[in-house]
Amino acid sequence: MSTPLQSYMERERVSDAEFAAMIGKDRTLVNRLRRGVVKPTLEVAAEIEAKTGGGVPMQSWLSQPQSTAA
């Protein structure tokens, strides 16, 4: 199952490392977020929404797995 973040990153051809630099977080966190292993904090979800121009809205994380990452 593809996550909204994964779909965005594939569409925009952005790597985990590039996206991590965009949001100021570690590449391993982006990898886990992209795969749907963890959910972002509200702060990180807001940053992702802002940096993707709404391409990955905060609401898209509501149907993701239970774990939360900073």
C-alpha cells in the first residue's frame, strides 16, 4: 500500500535524503514516514504539508499506523 508521502515523493522524484533536507529531519525518519511505519508529530505533519504545497496534507496521516515519531 502506498502512502500519500510515498506517492508525492515518487511523483516529484524526491529521495528520502532530499525530502529530509526539505523538512529538516533525518533521512531514516522520512523513510519510516514514507513507508507508513510511523506517523509524524503535528509539527512535522504541518511542515510536510507546507513543504509539499499541500501535496501531503496533515489529514492524510489520520489513516496511517499507530506509532508516532518526532
